Amino acid sequence: NAGVTQTPKFRVLKTGQSMTLLCAQDMNHEYMYWYRQDPGMGLRLIHYSVGEGTTAKGEVPDGYNVSRLKKQNFLLGLESAAPSQTSVYFCASSYQDLGQLVPRYFGAGTRLSVL
Amino acid sequence: GDSVTQMEGPVTLSEEAFLTINCTYTATGYPSLFWYVQYPGEGLQLLLKATKADDKGSNKGFEATYRKETTSFHLEKGSVQVSDSAVYFCALSDRTYSSNTGKLIFGQGTTLQVKP
């Protein structure tokens, strides 16, 4: 049982480059989330999805786009990377929980540096 | 701002010992409280949660009670096993009365090592 898998684990980008982070879960969960973790700021929600084909903005969505074409996958895109997007990114998933956004399983994280 | 403080580790116990990991928080609004666990080589996973004062979350023999008067959410287990060795994170959700941003604020984590 793989749980939540994130790829890649590490990446270095130059300012203005684009990339896509992939998150895959094999638990048939409805909800999926993308967080970023920065020192002293906890985990902040970027975007989330409550089902295939649906996405919504979280607390810090600017500069990111997401897609949920298949239930098991949630992609996070950076169209034009900026140094402020240097962070550790975590994907998470959960089943429905009375409408609450409560991530249950996290991936191992992607460390991104933008130079 | 909102914050979570956990007891420093590592915590080393013998099998079948009683476990307490302290967690206190500061928050405005009406936060939900969580304990997450990270087993070696794996990602975080939710262990238990409580959404309002006096709620008790429980799972896999672990319990924690949401104490608003002491702003605490201590994790307890009556008899630990070697398989409980992991890092435990207390967290709160920045939740107002009418919305849930999904933001999670984590404590620094407490490492538990259980010896046979």
C-alpha cells in the first residue's frame, strides 16, 4: 500500500521556469490537498480538491495552478517560478469528513528551490 | 498568532509503560486540534482529532482531550508497544466559526522510542 506518493522529491528551478509536481494516492480518497511549508509558518494550504474535476483555492493560491483529472492524481503547477516559491511542498489526501478539510495522509514532500 | 507547543523529546519508554506527550496551544477563534504520527520512512498520518472543547479523540489506544480551560491537548496511551516508536505532531486548524481555511499549524514534533 503506497499511500500518498509525491514526485519529484527534489528540484531546483531558475526564475521563470515552469514545472509540475505530481501527487498520487491509492486509497480512493475524495479529498486531496497541496500545502507548502515555510519556516515558522506551519503548513499553508495552496489548493484543494473535493473530487475528480473540482478544485478550490486555499490560503495561498497565487502563482499556482492545479488539476484533478483523475481521482487518484492531483497536480500542482508553477507556470513561472519565483524565488518566493522556494519551499517544501506536501500533498495530502482524506475521505469526506463532515465537510471539514482534514488531511489524513501526507506524502513525503518535495523540496523546491527557485534561484 | 496561533501556535502549538509540544514537550521536547526524545521520549524513551519501556514496552507497556504509560505515555503522555504534552501539547498546549494559543489560538483565536474556534480551532480544531489534531495529533499526527510519522512512522520511520513514511509520511504524516492523522492519528486522532477533536473539534470542540471537551471532545475526546481516540484511535489505536491513543487518546487526547480538548481542554479549553488549560488550552491543552495532551496525548496519552496506557501501554505503549515497540511499534509505537515514531514522531508525534500536535496541530491545530485555523478555523473560524464560519469557515475553514484548511491551514494547519504544527508543533515541532516529539520523538518516541519504545524499548522491548
